[in-house]
Amino acid sequence: RLGSQMKPSQLLQLVKKDYSKGYPVMIFSNDSKTCDWISMFLNENGVKCMNLNGDMHLFLRKDVFKKFQNGDLNVISCTDVGSRGLDTT
């Protein structure tokens, strides 16, 4: 268990570990605000990340997800609503 102040640094450490190896990473959040914040936080710390949430239009969500599937983007921050109906392996 982590305190709220420790979560960002731990998340960054975990994501950077996989990001440096080129592994795809999906980060799930409870709401769109948190999803947006995580995306901004990671980008500010050198990890290219886009968000995917239910507040986005469907065509934008599909575009972000297509970049993820094609390997053009390795990290996405998403909500469960934003990721519904999108299949990946």
C-alpha cells in the first residue's frame, strides 16, 4: 500500500521500466480527471503518453488506440469507460 504522495513517483518508476524496454503499458484510472493528470505527469517526465477516456469522442479514442496497437505509442492512460469495446492482445 502506498500513500497518496508516494503514488506518482512509484507509477513513474514502474512505467519507465517498461517504457525503456519498448513494452506497451495501459494505466487505468477511476475518472477522466485522474486519467488526464497521469498523461500530463508522464509526458512532463519524459514518457510519451496519451489519454483515452469516455469524455473523448469515439473517433478520437479509436485514433489513440490505433496508435497504441500499431506501436506508434507505447503508453496510454485510460478510464474503463474509455477503453470499453477496444480489443487488444
